[in-house]
Amino acid sequence: MTNFGNYEERVKGFSWALSEQELGYQPGQIINIGWYCSDRICQLGKADKTALIWEGFTGEKKIFSYNDIRLYSNVFAQFLTDLGIKAGDRVCLFMDRVPELYIGFVGILKTGAIAQPLFSAFGEESLFIRLENAQTSAIFTQKKHVSKVRKIRERLPHLKHIIIVDYDGKTPLQAREVAFSMEGSKKVEHYDIYPTYAETPSVLHYTSGTTGMPKGVQHVHYSLISQYLTAKWVLDLKDDDIYWCTADPGWVTGTSYGIIAPFSLGITQCVLDSGFSAEAWYKFIEKNRVTVWYSAPTAIRSLMKAGDEIIKKFDLSSLRHLASVGEPLNPEAVNWSIRVFGKPFHDTYWQTETGCIVITNFPGMPVKPGSMGRPFPGITATVLNPNNYEPYPEPGRIGLIGLKPGWPSMMRTYWNNEEAYKNKFRNGWYLTGDRARIDKEGYFWFVGRDDDVINTAGHLVSPFEVESALLEHPSVAESAVVSKPDPINMEVVKAFVTLKPGFTPSKDLELDIMNFIRKKLSPLAMPQEIEFVDSLPKTRSGKIMRRILHAKEWGEEIGDTSTLEND
Ligand code: PRX
């Protein structure tokens, strides 16, 4: 039996009150995600249950019970309170997938402050843009990443505390730095959790758009209501499961379904803090007897590439339910997983902005390989005509995926950018920025994005951000950034560049520019190819026509070029 059961029955008369009741929450009462993820589970009699099995890249292993999560998150919370952090302040987590990242997140929420997780592979400029925009007060980081913070701290006057979670005393602490040891601190049996309510801000995740700098997607504590229920129904999480979500909490999957959902359900989850290798992943599943596995298409394609032979070396019979998110899941990947694991990957579709899964292939329902599945009960999803933002009355038409706002984990705004937020709505629909069609049975089929944002290995990269960074390289005069197809990552970043006088194209220059972007932004944003050109296609008003370059890379029709400058 699945937790979900039958689609039609679940949809009929659905109300989010069901989730509220299961969580023992009554509208108007205090709701604090930190409490739900630790203290409540202990109160339900599961204090000794394993919450987190953690393995580092050296093979080091640590296990934390729910009582440990409760006590250590209290340690974090008390430490922040003693530093003077107040409710509403932004506190950043800039760390690899160490236990402090998961538990610190819970601790920050207990103080009423807003957790701002950022991917630890970000270079200093990506970090700066996001800390500056959020006016972040404190950042938790590790020794290995602190040099990036040091390079930008003078430009961040509001960043009062740089907290190093693994300080070893070997080199002196610098300005605003403070050492903190989660396990070395005195346990805090009682912490006065800040009384947050449904609409109190909880998490700020930065996401990339086509134009302008990254936007801070702001969620609230009430998001728990839909994160809890979607995890229960879509990931089919049950009390005796061993769950593995491979996403990094620098991104929304890693917080919604890597921290909030499993901890609020009182599930045992495991985390592997190391890079990808098929062998290491299969070994991890075998060793921990993983039952529910939530991953991403790029990882699945990489596993496919590693071949079927390697799978036979491991006992993966514990796997019970598989799910995927972040990019289109190819039908071949679904068919492959049926062949090698005896079960399909279930696609789940959602966004940083939606906070929870909104369209999915439900457990127990027939999977149509290549389709994203059907809307979650309580989510009204449709395909809109781009000309009038009305839903297409008939199935089969390609249009914009629109969602009726109102589910608990819908973003509440873009941080300090209400205008961009308002611009996401038309005719009462929230526009996802994606295109799809719906078939006769109500299944959604993803077609593509409706903007220039690049989805590489499940991570969104803004062409604008990369173009801006490219212009800071001494040799670059102009740049245009588009995606190009890639068999594993689906898309990768490609840059077209014109050079300043005195510079000539060369392999060395290409590598130098690539490295410049990797360090400044991140390995994800680094162009995999730089093409040096004499000029870029522009409109008569001087706007670079990325569309033309994109079409060339994808072997598509170039379309209307009547506005092209050098026509
Ligand atoms: O374009 C869609 C793609 O990823 C975008 C959201 O990215 P982000 O906010 O970073 O959140 C990723 C994890 C929730 C979407 O607008 N996307 C996400 N899931 C799918 C997908 N594209 C196709 N199929 C999916 N299942």
C-alpha cells in the first residue's frame, strides 16, 4: 500500500487542513519548522530514533538521533542568540554537506532568523551578490571556504559575524571571525524557540533569472504544511524507511526534501558528502540499505553511462521507491531504471518558488516515461495560451505552465524585489517560466523553458550573470551566453566573446577566461566552451540576440531575424 492511494479519491475534497491535522497545527497558532523537525519528533517518542546517518568524503561516519538534532540545534540557536542575532535577521549557511549544515538550518529557524543556504562551490562574486542583496548578518562556514568570505567582507559592512564551524586554532582568527564547535559546545537542554507564525519568513533561496541579478525566493514557516504532505505522498516516506536525497541544501531540493520533509516526518535519512562516482553511490545504497532514493536526471544519466555491469557487484534490493527532480527526465532513463532496479524513477516537477513538488508521477500510479505526471491534490496547474494567459480548453496544446497561487509553500515574495514577484503573475496565474502540454489523461509533458535561463545538471544559471562576469575579464569586450546540448548535463554554458584590441584568440586565453568564471562564480556557471567571434548578432537597438546563437547551438530554425542590426 502506498501512502497516497488513489488519485481521484485524494483529489476529491482535498484540503491542506489534512496536513495541518497530521502535524497537530491549528490555524493562528505558533508554527516553527525547527521545532517540528526536532522537539516534536522527540515528544512523539522517537528521541532515540536515528535522524541522520552522515558519511564524509574520507569515509568518516557520524550518526545523530532525533534527540541529538534537538540538542545540537538548540546549541546553534543559543549561540546565535548570544551573538545578538534577532528574529528576521538573515543567517547564511555556506558549507559542504557536513552535519552542521543540516542541524544549523534547524537551529537558525528556532531563533526566528531566516536561513539563507548557499552552495559551497560558489566563488566570491556569486557569494557577494547574494549576501549583499540579503543584507546578511552572519555566515556559518568552514576553514576551507573562509578565504572566499575574507575577500569580500570589506564590501559587506552588515555581515557582522563570520562563524567557522571547524576552527582548529592553527591560524589566527581575522576580523569579525568567531569559532564555533557544535559537538564541542555544552549541550543546551532547553532553548526558548522564537514564536514564529504561519507567515513568518523562514528560508531565503537564491535563484537565477534571465535578466538582472539572482533573486531571493522568500518562504515562510507555513511551507511545512505542503512540504510534509508532498514528501509523505510523493516520496512515499514511511516510518521504517532509510531515505537518501542526493541534493545539496544549497538548493531548494536539499532543504525542502533534504531537511524539512524527512525531519518533520521523523524519518531516518542518510547523507553522503562527496562528489559523484557510480561505485561510491551504489556502495552507499547497499551499506545503508537505502529504501527511498530522490535524485536528479544528470546523476541518473551518469549512472547509465557507468554501465549495467557495475550494478551487479552490489546488493541494491533494499530500494523500494525512486524519484527524480530538477530537469527533464528522459524516457530512456526511466526504462533503464525499470530494467536495472526493477522499478521506475518517478519524475517530480517543481521550483525554488513553489517550495514543494507540484506535478508528479505518484507512487502506485502507472508512469508514462517522459511525462512529469499529474498535479498534486490542492495544486491547480494548467497550460496557458501565451497570448491571453487563458488555459487552453483542449489537451495537447503547448503553452505556459501556470499555477493557481495559494498552496502553503508558495514563495511570498522575491527579497526586496516585489516588482519582479508581481511580474510572475498574469490573469490570476503564477507563471512558472516553463512550457509544457497536457495529454488527454491529464499528464503534463515538459517542453522547455520560456526564457534564456540555462539548466545545467539541474542547476539554473543566468546568462546575464555569466555575461556580466565575463566583462570583468581584461580581454573581453562583449559577450553572449547561451546553452549548448550535452549528453550528461542536458545543457552546459557556452560563451561567445569579442575581444578588446590587443588580444588574440587562443586556447590559453579560453582556459584563462574559463578559470576566471569558475573562481568568480562557480564551476556550474563556467562556460564549457568559449567561441571567439568578430561581432555578436544584435537588434537594431543594440540588444544581443541570444536566440540566434541558441538556435545555432541546438540546430534549430533561427526564426524571425527582421530586427537584426547587420541584416
Ligand atoms: O525549468 C524547470 C526545471 O527546473 C526549474 C526549477 O529550478 P529550481 O528553481 O532551481 O528548482 C529545482 C528543483 C526543484 C523549473 O522551472 N525543472 C524542475 N523539475 C523538472 C524541471 N524540468 C523538467 N522536468 C522536471 N521534473
